[in-house]
Amino acid sequence: MIEYDEFGPEKIFEVYNPKVGMRGFLVIDNIALGPGKGGVRMTPSVDKEEVFRLARTMTWKNAMAELPFGGAKGGIIADPKTFDLKRKKLIVEAYAKALKVVCPSMYVSAPDMNTGEKEMEWFAKANGSMKSCTGKPKKLGGIPHELGSTGFGVYHSALVAIEHMGWKPGEITFAVEGFGNVGSFVAKFLTEKGAKLVATSDSKGVIYSKEGLDFKKLSKIKEETGAVTNYPGSIKSSCESILDVEADVLVTAAIPDLVTFANVNRVRVKLVVEGSNIAMTPEIEKVLHDKGILVVPDFVANAGGVISSYVEYIHGTPEKMFRLVEQKVRKNTDLVLKTAKKDAVLPRDAAMKIAQERVRKKMK
Ligand code: NAD
């Protein structure tokens, strides 16, 4: 059930095109700060409640990043594994056309599960406006995912948190869960700053080396063999054992619910920076907080992706994207951590309050 509150959701659309078999939703949660921004996912199980929860998260993420965007999210009920690209194109086009009444005036789309650059090209062309979505191919003004905007932001968030702990980047050890798009960029930038990467993981397992892993060697091995576990001379173990790693910092960058009530006591680091979405529930963050472990929440640390979308939206360059990600993520991580300390609350609670106040101010 969708629970309505003072923030929204403001509008919920159900769209249907029997000719191509397209059925989907759009939830525009709150547009006080600007058009609702959020990706569109294509899965067989997507429903209104799921889309609403994701739209609400976007409201806070965009407000936290101080972007002129509200929160929204789209969903198309379909299993892309069951049909070819031609059919997928027809479905995406039908969805984009059906939403023309509100897109791009009140909604700006983006990639999400099972949608990427290609789908955004179809979406923009069918909608008729290049402002209708971000995440488009470079030839249409897109800023490539491969530039690593989210990882770059998570790195800056980690740097601010490291300073906040009274540490120096050149003196710390860290572990990265998930050596993918986000995790590999965080590992690259933090090692370049002198921090020692002692462990990382991917879907094949964890590798650990007390002496530190060489980033260049590691990234070559991952590229050539597809698995970090082929790194020679390191200790290998199962995915979850990333939690047992003794280090100063853990950057999460893979699965949801990495930390649960069942394994929270295994966490050995003093600082967790959430690069991944919902690495743990707020209740688990509280358990860590009570143990004196600082957690930088996902929607503060991983806002680099949506900031990059904003730069694409205003036709900015990759240089502008890097400048803005650094500036915004640093400023807001600092604000959240200082407020949390001053008010003696969890960083997530401090961040939610800041984001809500920003939205409320514009709703008056
Ligand atoms: P990705 O697919 O590029 O990388 C994910 C990595 O995690 C892969 O290397 C994969 O092998 C690994 N992995 C999978 N299961 C694992 C497990 N059980 N243990 C350890 N590693 C595992 O994805 P990404 O774009 O880097 O996204 C990572 C996380 O960051 C996701 O939670 C995503 O929602 C979040 N995020 C990404 C962006 C972005 O712009 N890419 C933005 C915001 C949030």
C-alpha cells in the first residue's frame, strides 16, 4: 500500500498500450524542487508500490544533492529476456509517448534495471525532446557511465569522512565490496591518494592482502579474467567475508542488505561509506552507530550519478560534471556529518532532516 504524506506522491500514472503489450507506471513523488527525476526499470515484477518507494528515495537524493529536481520513478512490466530488441524498442517508445503529457515538464527519465543508453535514445526520440531523459549515448549529449561519476563522488565522500575521523588518507587501510563501476573508481582514487587497499570482492569472492593490493595489477586482472579472485598471492574467501576484514574503512559497492542482524557483529572497520544502495537497513546502521562505527548513508555518498545526470540535462561537459560532483558531495557529506555530531543523531537521520527541510521550504 502506498502511504500518502505531506510530500506526496503527487501523481501516479498507469499507462497501457495493447498494440505492443506495454503496461507501466510512473510515480511523481514530489516536484517542489523541479521536475521529478528518476530512472525507469523494466522487470516482470515491478509494481506501483516498488516504484513509489524508489520515487521517494529520489526525492531525498535530489534534495540532498541540491539539484533542481524532484523525485520520480518509472516502471514497465515486462521481462526483456523473453523478447527481442525490436519488441523492446516498441515497448520503450510506447511508454515514452504515453508519458508525453508530463515528460519532460514534470518528469525526466533515466536508465535503471534493464534499461541503458540505447533505451534512453529510443525514449528521447519517441518523446520528441532531448530533455525527456538523461543517460543518453554520447552522440546525443550523454555523459558516459564509464567516466565513473558515482565512484568519484563516493571517493570524495570517503575523503570527507576520513578527515572527520581525524585520519589522513595516506595513513588508512580500506576494503571495497564490489569491484565494479562504482567500487573500482573508489579503489583507484583512494589508492592514488595513498590509502592502502587491503581487500576487495566481486561475485566470485573476496581477496585480501595485508601488504595491500596493487590497483593497476588488480584492474588488469579483473579486465582480463573477469574476476578479482585471480589476483596472485592474496587470500581468497567467500563474498560475505568482506565483513571480517580488518581495516579502517569499508566502501560498499555491490549488493543490497550486505550487513544484516545476522552478521553485523562481524564488522571490523570504524567507518563505512555506502556506495551501494541499501547496503543495510536504518536499524542496522543504528546497531553500528551504537558500536561507535560511523556510516555515511547511501543517498549522501552515491549522489554522483544523479549529479552527472543533471550536468547532462543542462548540456554541461564531463569537466563540469567532475567539478560539480566533487563540490556537492563534499559539501553535503561534511554538512551531514557535522550536523549528526552536533545533534548527536545518526548521519541518516541528520541527512533526512536536511533533505526534508529543503523540500518543505519550496512547498510553502
Ligand atoms: P556493477 O555491476 O558495475 O558492479 C557491481 C560489482 O559487484 C561487480 O563487480 C559484481 O561482480 C560485484 N558483485 C556482485 N555480487 C557480489 C557479491 N555478493 N559480493 C561482492 N561483489 C559482488 O554495478 P555498479 O554500477 O558499480 O553499482 C554498484 C552499486 O552501486 C549498486 O548497489 C548500485 O545500485 C549502486 N549505485 C550505482 C550507481 C552508478 O552510477 N553506477 C549510482 C548509484 C548507486
